[in-house]
Amino acid sequence: MAKAIMVQGTMSNVGKSVIAAGLCRIFRQDGFRVAPFKSQNMALNSFITREGLEMGRAQVMQAEAAGVEPSVAMNPILLKPTNDVGSQVIVNGEVRGTMSARDYFRMKKSLVPEIMAAYRRLEEAFDIIVIEGAGSPAEINLKQDDIVNMGMAKLAHAPVLLVGDIDRGGVFAQLYGTVALLEEEEKRLIKGLIINKFRGDKTILDPGVEMLEQLTGLPVIGVTPYLHVSLEDEDSLSERLEGTQKVDLIDIAVIRLPRISNFTDFNVFEGMEGVSLRYVSAAHQLGRPDLMILPGTKNTMRDLLWMRQNGLEAAILKAHRAGSVVFGVCGGYQMLGNSISDPDGVEEGGSIRGMGLLDADTVFEAEKARTRAEGHILNPRGILKPLAGAAVTGYEIHMGRTVVHGDVQPLTEITDIITGERKQEGACGERVYGSYLHGIFDSREIVSGVVRALAEEKGISGEMEMTVDFAAFKETQYDLLAAGLREHLDMKRIYRVLEEGA
């Protein structure tokens, strides 16, 4: 049976996911079969497995670091917020319904058998399981029915490493306060503290580290620096979405919707010389980019209304009339049409006028489309015409069905890997394109083709290609992460903790 180790944090976004991924990579490099696990993840970045099941992308990233195929057993519960007080609840990759936070809180303890069934499947197949917590274990109002932090550590008999983020300030208070709020049984599960995202001279930090060890009775097993690695981030906390980058030769603007999902679709553009990828949340930030991307969203209707009210929709339409190309993915694709209707109240109910850039209409249905697909670009109009025939792979996760009209042409022809069904999907106009396929830009051929077409139109000479293959680039980042953690964590102690258990 697998040995387990758990990474918990003093708060959200302290680096739990990245440290867990780094440990997965280190254990893999050391010859172990390793799997990530997070019992409950709240995220809008999700993924479809080979079986057509939905899971959080953080565990997909960690599975990549571990060199294993992502499995829904690695993330048995996924919560996808639909508004400020409710989420779609996905259990073992299947939608159970949309619940208010209070209703979910009442029933989540009943999901423990399903959590443990998933965990046992991993336990039987791997040598080591790296478990990730969520938020903080010291949320005293939530501890009674906890299934993701100390509650999970107890179920798995997993020793815990507690991570604090010094970059956000107050790391000693974070770590000491978290430990102080735990019960004695929970404190005994913590085997070491990690100070993460440190910049500067560590010797200046040493007196504080010594005092922290005295106060908590726990060893600080590492002070990890702010590692400059390019990995997928969790949802709207991602630093990628903060601020605006400088505009480079090719300017790509992604609309930062309030409920943006799967923004990892666009990370690939960051690896291209001469390309800037900006996230824009206000009309005055938009300017006149070469390409505007409308991303996926967990609430298409509400986010379209948000754009309409804050002036972004008008700014996008103005930039499009001036020559900017528009590409919508999933919910962003739905926004580009004439109308969005929700007769069954899947999102907001009723209907809303679309942006009118494509002659298409979307109707929401209760059943979620959830599949993996592969195929090719058909014969797009306009600037992306050179992409005809390019291979595409990706996955669909959406509630709506979009029907195109008139002379609007489909963008791709794909085969559903789960069912074998062959179909045409997406739509294209002269300078507007849409697709339901997440991951459509992961292809080196497609992303290079898009950027090359934009460059040629601007009269920029020379080849604008990805500097490396995206999949190979990610592998180098996992190796860099592992090397950085090996240097700054006491891995001998971590292996001893792993061997001794809880």
C-alpha cells in the first residue's frame, strides 16, 4: 500500500499546488510510482479525462509532474462556483447538481465513502501519494466537517507539511497562528514547516526561524525561494491575471471575466518571442490588440452582462471594427452569437442578446457536454485561412448547444474520442472565430500559425515560432521546480517523515 504525505497551507495561494507538484516530480525522479490527490478542489480550471470525467487542472498538472495519466480518482470532488454563494458539485467526474454553500456544507460529510474509495484506488496502484489540502486547516468555523485538510490527513493517516507564504507578509504569524488554532491531535500530524516564496538574504531570516521552531515545537524543513518556473495556476488567484503587461510586437488581450475558467488554454502564448499576453478587465485597458480572446466562463450570461455594463463589450466591438481579430473559446464562443437562451434555468434563466459577431444562437441544456476530441481545422475564412487542415486536440466542457445559421462556416471537424461520433463544431467569419475546444491552442502548428498570420498582416518580417515544443517546455519546468525544491528542502527529513507516517 502507498505511503502518503500531505501539503497544507496557512491560506489560499501560498504555493501548496506547486510544492505538491515538485514533490511528485522528485519522488518520480527517485524511482517511485507517485500520484497526487486532493479530496475536494474548488476551481474553474478543469479537465476531461480519457473516460470523459471532469477533474481539477491542478491535479492534472501534478499528474504530469509525476509522469502519470490524470485520473478522476486524484480529485474526487470538484466545486465550480456559479455565483458568490453556490457551486456546481462534481463527484467522481459527474455533475451531482448545483448547491448553495450551506446545502453543500450539510451534505459533504456523506461524500467521505466516495473520497476514500477514490483514495484506495490510488493507494493500491502507487508507492507514494502526495495529498494537497485546501485553504487553511485553521478555518475554525469549518473544522467540524472537514474533508480536505486535517480531516483528510486523519482518514489517510498522512503526516503533514505546513506551508506559509512570506511574499505576502506575516509568515511567522501565519504559521504560528495556524498551529495554535489546531487541536492537539491535529498538531501531532504536522511534521514540518515550510516558508515559501522567499526573496533575499536567508541569514536575515534565521533568527525568526529559530524563534518559530521554539514557539511551535516544529522544525522548519525548508525556506524555498521564489522559483521562476512557468506552471499552471489555480483560477483567479493566478498572478498571471494581475496587472497589465507591456505590449509587444504581437498584442494578445484575454478578457478577464469575473468567472473566467480554463485560462490555462492561453499559457502557450507566453512561450513565444515577441508576443505579449495581457489580461484585461476594464475598457480603458483594452486598446487595439491584434487578437482579443474571450475565454471560458462558469456563467456565460452573467459575465456577458458584466462586460455590457462596464463598457468592455462596446470596446471589443469597436476594436473589432478597427481590425482586431476575435476568438471565443467555450463560453466566450457562446457570447459571440446573436442570443443565449436558458429555458431550464441552468445559469440565469430567460435569454440575453449576444454580441452579434457570429450568426449563431446558443440554448443551454441541463446535460453537460463533457468529452475529449481530436480532428482538424476545416477551411477558415479570413486571416486564419492558412490554418486549414491543421490538427487539433482538446476537450469540451459546456452546458449549451450552439447552432450556426446562414453562411457561417464551422471551424473544425472532430471525432469524439469517448463515443466515436464525428462532427463539425465552432464557427468562423472574416475576423471572428469560435470553438468549444479547450486546448485548441496547445498545438505548436496552430499557435505558431495564429501568431504568424497576425505578424504578416502587420508587415512584421521573419518567422515567429514557439521557442520550444509546449509539452517539452512543461517537462523542463517540472525538472526546474524539482531541482529548486531539492536544494532548499530537507529531503532526507521528508523521506524520514514519509517512512514514519503519521
